[in-house]
Amino acid sequence: MTQLPRLHWSTLGDDTGGLEHRWAGLWEVTVDRGASPALPPRDVDLWVINARGAWPPPEMNRMMAEVAALPILLGLQPDATPMDAKALSEWGALGSVRWGVLGPEPPMPGLRPRSGTTTQLSASQALAFGLIGTSPAMQEVLARARSAAATRATVLLLGESGTGKEVIARAIHRMSADAAEPFVAVHCGAIPENLLESELFGYNKGAFTDARKDTPGKFREAQGGTIFLDEVGTMPLGAQVRLLRVLQEREVQPLGGGAPVKVDLRVVTASNVDLWKKVQDGSFREDLFYRLEVVPITMPPLRARREEVPFLAQHFLNRKAREHRLYPKALHPSVDPLLMSLPWPGNVRQLENAIERAIVLSGTRPVLTREDFAFLADRMGLAASGPEAPAPAPNVVPAAFAPPPAASFPPPAAAFGVDLPPEGMDLNQVVSDMEKTLMLQSLAITRGNKKRAADLLGLKRTTFLEKMKRLDLEDADSAEAEA
């Protein structure tokens, strides 16, 4: 049985309205009903917190240091009074979080926390089973997938390699009434032509050399459920004839003779090549093409849905960290623009592999920076800096703070784009503001963990706390309590 992702809901004393039971089909839900929030369990995948009032509970600021990169959804009641800018700012100061409306449809799996102002999540944009559907192109895909799941209609998935065709096929199966029945995936291009027919349709004892017993084949293994035929365009003509009979008569003819066997299942096929062109060049049967194209779904490439890249990146970041038993890591805010600017010829599969590589090679560093993904820019012939200048590496003094070489001076606008006005400026105030900005950024990246924030700036924790007090970033009493 597939293990569901875990969701922890801190209601802050609000009534749940039974939503935890509605979400139970997608999440394993635990509810904290206390007026004051408690830390979620360590193996939780999403933390939902009821957001109300202009001020978050004070204890939540301390908790942010303990949850690392755990995605957090701040939930609003559908009939709640819209928050003003000050309230949004106070709640947003907790860290890199998302906003959403609490409703019957469960939150989106793989939710990616982001810093800055974001629009509220729409429940219609959330589809179960690990799919991200925030772009218009994917919304069309998911709408067709939902329609197909309600029937036994044959589905043809088209799109480039790595766009997630098998993920959609599995989602169609799991959304259907036959979700408890088998899902059998077959990669037609990976099976030799002389074995494909026996693998798919089965054979009787004595049908050929070494056929020592009756074998049902993949179609009968998927009885009552779904069979997924990937790269169906590579199927030889002989196998195409047999597949056509299955689709027309809903029966399988095993090799070696004998009576045909009735089958009742959904057929989902996929191809990364244009099947109509193969029909025109004679390598694919036209009548079979029409049988397969009952519900065609074209998967958009990742470059056509760049707005989903940050969500997918965080999803893979959390999953790969768990797979490799590593401490959860965070993405520096400067990484999103770089990942969104790349063409991704390998699509979602390439993004997943890139995230895994960056996690493994980053060692014990808690934050992945643009430098961890420089290999992607090099491979694709792009500038490593991408659309924005790369962020300074942790524990490295920014160039603007380094002393100039002898007998040389930096250009006037080199220091963070600040020009010296004719009337002059208060240098102490400028440096103080710059220092405050960098400290706030380090706290946002580390989700309020002051020890890790100090490490990012190359400071001792005590020095970091002293600067926080001096810059009015924290009450003195609070800083002393944590020192």
C-alpha cells in the first residue's frame, strides 16, 4: 500500500470543520488543536498553520529555527476578512512561506515555500499524487486527466522525453474507481521485438522453444486496472495488429493458439515521437492510431511552464534529502531565477537529477546556491550568472567589502549599485542599512535559525545576536534569553 505524505495542522484553537477527514485521501493528517502551536513531527511533509490576526504567536518565531526547510502553508478561512499589508508583513516575517485558503480540496503535495509576496493558492490548481499544475498548459492536462479517469477510455499521452507522461498515467489510474486494482507499466522500446508479443499478450505451453508453462502476459496481469504502454511508437507491426484486437474486442489472443481471453482494463499509451508522421511513413497502423487517440493529452515541456520550476525543485529537494538520509536543505532565493531561465531539454527528469546532484555534492552546507548548479549553465552554454548576479558564497566576504588593490579604486557604482550623491551621504547609516539587509536575508534563508544565519555571514553566534540588538532586529530580552 502506498504511504501517504504527512500533513500537520496547527489550528490555533479554530474549528477544523471536518476538513482533516476530507484531506485524508491525499494526506496522513495530524491535528494540533491547541491555542498555542506545537512543533510538528520530524517526518512531516507539510505544516499547515491557521493564520489570523496581525501578530503571529510569539513562540512561532522560535519554532522557525527548528523546522529547517519544511514547507509551510498559512491557511485563511474562506470567509475571513482580508488581511492588511501590516498583517501580511508580520506573518510573512516568519520566513519563506505560502498562503492558501482552507477548503474541501486538500493542499498541493510538494508545496514549495517562497519568499516575497505571492498570490493565494487556488484549490482548483492543486491536483493530488505529486503533480504541480499552476501553469495554464498543465491545467489543461490535469482537466483532461480528470475527465479520462472517470471512464475506461483509452488515453494517448504525447510529449518530449522526461515531461512526466508516466506520472500522469499513474495519476489517471489513482483517480479512477479502479485505483485498488493493478497498474502495469511496460516500456515497449526496452523489450526486443521478438519477445514483445509474448510479454504483452502471454503464451501457452509449447508455443515456442522454452515455453514450458502457460504465461498470462502483461494485459492479463493488469486485469481490472490499467496497463501503461510507454513508447508505443516502437512497437512492431505484428504486435500492433494484436494490440488493435485488444482495443476492438477487449480480448487477448495468447501465442500458441487456444481460446481468446476477455480482459477489462484501461489502456494508456505514450509516445515521445509524432505518431501521425509514423502513420504517414507506414511504420504505424492508421487504424490503431485512431483507436489510441480517444483522449489525447499533450504534455508541455518544462520550458513552456517555467513558473512550475520552483515548486518542482522544492519537491525534489525534500524527496531526495529523505532518500539519501540527509538533513533538509534550502534553496537560496537567487537559485529560482537561474533554474527558471534554463531550457531544460531533459525536462522534469533532468531537473530532478540536477537537484539530486546538487544535494549530494553540497556536503553539509544547509543552503544550495547558484554555484551548486553552475554545471547546468556550463552544459547549456549559458552564463553562470543567469538573469541575475550570483549571490556571494557563504562565509565569503562580498567583493564590495574587500579592500581595493594598491593604487587602484573601484568604479563609483560598484558598491551594491549605490552612487555617491553630490551632497554626500551618511556612510555609517548606509553601512548599517546594508548590514541589516544581509542579516535579514540570512535569517530568511535559514528560516530564523540564528546559528546557521551567523554561519552564512561568517560570524559567531554571539556577535550575530549583538548586531541584531544594535540594529533593532530583536528585543534585547529575547536575544539574551537565546544567548
